[in-house]
Amino acid sequence: MAAVSATRNDDERLVRISRLTRLLQRPELGALLGAIAIFVLFAIVDKSSGHLWLHEAGLAAWSQQAAFFGIMAVPVGLLMIGGEFDLSTGEMTGATAIVMALLVGREHLNAWLAIVVTLAFGALIGLLNGYVVTKTRLPSFIVTLATFFILRGASVGGVLLLNHNSTQVGLTGGHHSGFDSAKHVFGASFAQSSALPNGYQISILWFIAVTIAGGWVLSRTKFGNWIFAVGGDANAARNVGVPVRRTKIALFMSTAMAAGLVGVISFTQAGSAVSEQGAGYEFYYIIAAVVGGCLLTGGYGSAIGAALGACITGMAFEGVIYAGWDSSWNFTFLGAVLFLAVAVNTLIYQRATRARR
């Protein structure tokens, strides 16, 4: 009986864990605390007329920024949990917007068909990235950096060649089939009021939908378990039957299709696309995911955390403006937030790891 009792006490599955420890095991805890702290900080230093940071105008400003970061940060976070990186995501958002603009503005293709082609183009790029990474075992950092430069050259050189030496592609002529209805779904606004005549951009709803979908996949599906498994130890995951290659390819495709969604949203909002847009934004997506609790080593993180990281990034960009600071300090502030977030998330992860033992 004593031996049985000792075994039960040593079994980590039977160890009672306190509520505080369970809370500390949540990857998004650090991001939540950080989001609250940064919101309060900019509420205190807000120098706008009427202190708009605490009103609808302030909410609309930073949530719009957060939406564009978050639609990408969530799938990028899932990819990082799976143990890989994608440095082509920023350029891919610009490239897909260019594809959409060329199809609708230059070729006068129906906008809805153009959206399907644009998303398919993104999925193909993601498929190629994932296939090359899993087939060659080359670091995803190198493979996707090469994709970044290829897309960068094609976006600029190809558009100059096709668009009469102009890097901007817009709507030409009169009616464009399907564009108005597509704009209503991807590029419109909602909840207009006297205090906020332009309302909130519908991209915010897409951001929420992507976050919900990512959270559901991670916590409620077998594929979510596969993501954590391949990010934690790909060889061990393969040995227990997890389709490592298929999982990673699917993750690369999801980031690329999310980039296609951002490209569609940006084009339908503005009615034009520029070759240079999106370049460099891949770092913001990675920063948002890391701030949200996704470890650079893989195997740990959450979709909600990545979304909160995007909110922090959006608040950082807009809060500096509302505070009346020089916008050049954006990067300094974001770097400090990143450093603190990594430190806090590492401590939380270590505390959670000790709690499992």
C-alpha cells in the first residue's frame, strides 16, 4: 500500500496545481498584462485635444493598426509554435495586393474571381516555402528570406514592366465587376456615429475571426496538438505518428493565405496597390507573436497571445502619435517592449515548466 501511495504522489497527472500556477501556465498572460500597462501609459501621456485616446477615435485608430498586424501575427504565431519562421510574410502582403490590383485594375477581372486567384497565389507561395523547408531541411529563415527577395524583385520589376514604369497599380476605367460588393466585405467600415463618422474598419472583424479560428485550431483540434508536437520535438512527433511534413506545409500555407487576405483588404480599402508596401512588416508580425508569448524555440504559445501582441504593437504605433512624441521613437519603444516581453514570457514559461514536474 505504501508503494502504491508513493507512486500516486509521484504521478504528475495526480498532482494538484493551484489556480495561480494554472494562470501562470497561460502563454498569453504576459501579453495581457503588457497590453493593459501600455494602454494605461498612453492614457496618462495622451496630449491630444480632448484626450481622444480614451474615446472612440483612439480605439478606432489603434485597433485598425492592430487588425493589420494581427491578421498576420496569429498564423505567424502558429508557425512559430510549430518551430518555423517565415520572413516573406511582409513582402507577400504587398505582392498579393499587387496581384489583386493587376487582375482587377489592369485585366478587369471580376473582383471575386480575382480574390480567389489572389488567395490561391498566396497558398502556392506557402506550399513552395513549406515543401522546400521540409524537403531540403534547410532553415526556414534562409528559405523564406530567399522568397522575400524573389517577391520583392518581382513586385517592383514586374510591375514596372507591366504597368508602364509605374509601381502603383490602381483602378482604371469605369465599372469594375464585383468590386463594390467585395469592398463591402473586405474594405468597408461599420458602426459609424457622430463621434466617429468613418466608423471602424471591417478589417477589425477579420482580425477577430482569424484569432477565434487560430485559438480553436490550437486548443480544440488534433491539428493543434500536431503543431505543438512538431514545434517541441519534430523527431519525437514523427516517431509517434504525427505527419510532421504535412503539418509544417499547412502552417506555411496558412501564413501565406493570411497575407493574401491582408492584400485583398488593403486593395479594396484603397482601390490601389504599390509595389513597396508590406516590405519590412514581417518583423512586426514576429514581434507581435513573440510579445504574445510564442517562444522562438517553438512548442509554446497561443493564438490569443499573438493577437494581444498585435494590439500592443498597434497601441505602440498610435500611442506615440497621441502622446505627441516624435514618431522616430516608435522603434525604440517597440524594441523595449519586445525585450521586456521576452523576459516576462521566459519567466512565465520557466514557472509553468516547473509546475509540470
